[in-house]
Amino acid sequence: DGTKRTAFASALYFLERSGHPRPHTIPIEQAIRFCLDLAEENARKSRGEVIQPKTIGAIADWFRQLLHTTL
């Protein structure tokens, strides 16, 4: 339904509006895996799986790496 794509695009838009340059290229497979992992955390937890949810800091680090490595 596009919510993961919308969330990812919104994050990039927010970062760009906050002064961070938009990446020229995005590693698509890496971005898809990252977004799916985030989206699946609640489903895994509801099935009783022991998970280590990504923290805000870990998400921020991932975006920092994305912005740094794609410039």
C-alpha cells in the first residue's frame, strides 16, 4: 500500500529540508531490506519472537551512512 515507500521518501525529504543533501543514488536493495526490517519488527514480536528493535539512534546512523556514502 506504499506506506514504507512514503515513510522513506518523507525521511529523505525531511533530511533535505534540514540541510542534508539528497543522495544522488540510493542502494535500492539495502534501502528495501532496511525498511522491511523496520516494518516487520511488530509482526515478529507479536509471534513471540525475541527481537532487538532498532533504536532511533540506529536508524539515524543508517541514514547518516546512506547520506555519507552516496555523495
